[in-house]
Amino acid sequence: MYRIIKLISPSTPLRLIALCVVISSLQGCTTMTRRYDEEQLIPRYVEGNFERNEFSVARGDDVIGRLRYLTLEKGDTLPDIARHFSLGLNGVSAANPGVDIWVPEAGKRIVLPLSFILPDAPRKGIVINLATMRLFEFKGNSESPVVLTYPAGVGTEERPTPTGQMRVERKVTRPTWHVPTSIARDHLKKGDPLPAAVLPGPLNPLGEYALYLSAPSYLIHGTNKPASVGLRASNGCIRLYPESIKKLYENTPVKTPVSIVNQPYLLGLSDGVVYLEIHASAEASDAAEFDRVYAKLKTIEKESGRTLDWNKVKNVLAEARGIPVPLFEIRPGSRKGGAEPTEVRHPGKLFGRPELAELKADSWSVLAADVRDKIDAERLSAIINHQGPQIPARVIAAADSYRVVAGPFSDTREAKEAIRRLKIDLEIDATLIEPIKRERGGEKR
């Protein structure tokens, strides 16, 4: 039997993901949230393919992209939805309070927060906003500016990503990870000794591409834990999905400037409409950042001669859904509310979704848990499936319970390694299931 309390310790990336499950289950939709959904997020038509990462920026505008809707299907998880649409887990979860991260309800319509207010920073090179956990790269010229954007995983509270001005010092494909002493010490305490260097391959946390920054020991790199993108889960580096870092690597020359900011309160203008986007709860508010945005709002109100609905601002602050919300028009005839949201067709296959090989009786496998509740079993199975590298897991119905079984594994060594990782990463005491061997005639022995 596994204990769910063990899954919410913040000491490892996957436990951080599990913590999001608890947080999302405690969040409720306020009256204002429902009104905002009903009045402003009504899709007008269905679309299939659309751009997720590259947007043109209209002169004088600060808002890119468009909100979209997706109806969930059985077996979906928010990490898989997030990766397919190039979003971070934090963004999808915050935009859809109350939706189970690992076992969301089939038929539930969720918001895809594919609209972003650009950070308040010079639009040159790479800009990373730690509060939104998103990277922006500016290309083109003043006449035809283009921004490339990707979700990111950032440093934990204990090992935060530094802010400030940097540059790309060098680029490396298939980098070797030279393990910092502090990280090696932490893993040793958990009974997980690391080598001095981890060579390229599935166990390397840097992935296939890395951009080394001028700030010593900090990188923008890929990851073998894609479910951690959009979380405060790294040791200070910036993590991108494998497909995102490949694009960034190809598009970014050495010496590209990198600006890292922390802006949870974003104010933007698009086609004469002022938008507000919040990424911090009242409990985690930054007084200085809030004062900066408040002063800008007062200035816009004064210069436009139009009265701002401060109750609406208060509601947006209270929700902190990370969605650009239109506040008011600064000139008559502005487009109200921006581009209309659209309904997205559910993909036939979600990109990057963990796949499972057939589990046969003559395969090595591991029993991770035996629980009464089916949803609990499905949730744990999904969490295990999204380990990095993946530990394949599924739910098998028993007589009066549900078994979470990991596998198949090619031999006892692989199965025992999975047991070790389940213990270290999730504090699960798993047991080995030996294969059932068969005689030539089909009788088991």
C-alpha cells in the first residue's frame, strides 16, 4: 500500500508534481471565474493545426497568441496536454482550477492558456520570466518583429534561478553533466550516489542540447523529465521540452543576450485594449512588483481619461489564473476582448505521451501498489509513468482492489532498478514480480 502523503514532499521534481495535484484539488472556481468563462471564453469555431511557438508582434502590442478550448478524453493527463500544446504544467493547471492533474474527467472542457503578455523588458535576444515559467526569444527587426516562446522549468525555492543580464557563452550537443558537489551530496543522503560525470544518454538530465550561460554553472537545456517543465523543479537551470530546446538551439547564436526577470504581474496593450495577467496568489504577492503595475494602471487611467473597473482588477488578482484578461479600452472603437477563443480538435495522438508495451505473464514486472480506489490507482500509475526516464505502469483490476504494476522489464536487473527508483523518487516500497515460465506444451512451471 502506498501512502499519498509521501507523494507531496517537495524534495524531488516528481514530488513537486504530486504537490500540484493536492493544490489543484483544493482550488475552487469563484463566481467571477465562471462568469469569465461563460461570457468571454465561448468558442466560435473549431480549428486543428495552429502555431504554438512563433508569433508576430504588432507594433505597440504586448499580447501574443489566443486562448483556446479543448475537451478532454479518457486517459488524458494535464502534463500530456501541456506538452502537446507547448505549455507548462503550471500554466494549464492554474488556468483550470479544480481539474485533477493526473486523472481529469473525460468530457471536461479546459482552457489552453495560449495567450501571453510579453515581459516588461527590452525585446532583444532571450527573455525568461521566472514567474510565468516561460522563455521568449525575439527575432526579426522593428518592422517585422517575431517572438519564439517556450514553457520552462525553473529553479526551486532552495536553489532558485538567478535574475539579471547574461549571454549565451557556448552551445553543446549531447552534453556531459558534471555533477555539482552540492547535488551529489543531496543524492548521496537519499541513498542515490551519482558519478562525477553523467555521459549523454537517457539518464543525463541535460538532454540532447545545452546553452551555457555567462553566469557560471547555469544553463538552458533539455531534460529527461519532461513532466517537470512548467514547475519549480530544477537546481537553478532552465529546462525546456526536448523538442523546444532543439528549436532554440538551432535559432540561437553564441553571444545572444539573455535577460532573466521575475514578473508575476503583467500589464499589456493590444489593439487599444489593456490586459492584466497574474501569476501570483495573494499569499505569494510581491509588493514591489504589484506597486509597479498599479502605478502603470493609474497612469493609463489618467492619460486615457477613462475610468478603470478596480473591482475587476481585484477579481483578476484573486484568481491568479495566468490568463490575459481585458480590463478596458483606452480609445473608442478598440477591439473588445481581443481575438475570440476557439475550440481545438482533440489530437488523435498526444505528442510525447508515454507509451506502454504489452505486459505478458512471462515478463519481469514490479508491484507498486494495491489499492481499493480505482481513481487513486490510476493517479499513481500516471505519476509513475511520467517519471524521467519513464517507468511504464498500468492499473490491473484484481478481485477487490486495483493493482499498480510497473513493467515490462527485460530482466531482473531492470526490474530491480525500477524498484530502487520508485523508493528514492516516490518513497514507494515496490516488490518484484517474477515472470511465469511455460513448458513447451503451454503448461506453466
